[in-house]
Amino acid sequence: MSQSSNVHDSIFAIGKRTRLGSLGEQLAMESLYEGGFKNIRDLNKVRANNIFADIAAERNGTAYIISVKARNRLTNKGELNKYYNILKINAVKDAKLKASGLSADQITLKLYQELNVIAIREEATPAWVTVPIDASSATFSAYFGLVSDLRLKKSIPMTPTAFAGYEALVANRYDARITPDLSNASD
């Protein structure tokens, strides 16, 4: 494969991820509204790529900062995508922390401490919405949960057993904005 082909494939993959993420955030906001949330705000319109939160919202007198994780429901091998990372760290910072002698668990704890500072500053509870997307059927689901329930894990379990403990905002709903090109299935 030529270098230019690899670059094209990389650019296409980044574009697809960006489209999937943007659509996932839109579906998450719509699902939160249906789930009784109010004052829903897209924080990426204020500042792109916030450290944790994509959305701010309120429900029953509680303010939330919400990270949205939209992914293909299945991996490119057709298997269930079982975990969605909740915390992101750039490669440079990760390398520096590892070089300083911190373990992966210590880095995760540090990221949770940083998230706690943000939550205190915003006077909000950290939460997440996952949006598994099935491009082959143009359907999605949306699940809501609290970060504290993850017990310092780096990812959100996305298995049928785990779903039982989450609030399902939407389940297997058709949406025409989900197109086959969003799939990560191998050709």
C-alpha cells in the first residue's frame, strides 16, 4: 500500500470518527431531553474538546457535566464493543506521567482527581452518556450513568449485563442520520 493511500485512509478514519462523535453528541442531547433533563448545553460550542464534559444539563435539581461516548456497537470484526473509554489523556502527557514513574492505575487516579476539581468548580456531578450506534440497521441506544458508579475504572462496560445497571434513555431507535459509511466493519 502506498504512503499516500495510508494517509488518505487515516484522514478518512479521523473524519468518520469526528462525524460519529458529533452525531453521537447530538443524539445524546436529544435523548437527555427525552429523559427529563433540562437546560441542556453543548459545551463544545463554548470550548472545543473540553477536558471531560461535552454537555451540561440538569434534572431534578441536580446539575451534571456529561461526557458523551459514541461508538460503533460492534468492532470491525463484528464482535460487541465491550468497553468505551471514559477518560482521555493526550499521548504526550501520558508518556510524561509514565516516565515520571506513575503506573497506569496511578495515572487513572490522577485523571479522576482532575475531574473532581472540574466538578467542584462547575458545581456539578460528573456523568456519562454512551451512544452505541449500529450503522447496518441505522439504530442507536443511549445510556446514562454516573462516573462515581464506575469506581475509578478507565472505561464504561458496554455488555448486556452492564446495561441492566444503566438508565436507558433510548433503546434501539432508528435514526436516518445514521448511515452505513459510519460503520467500522471490515470491507
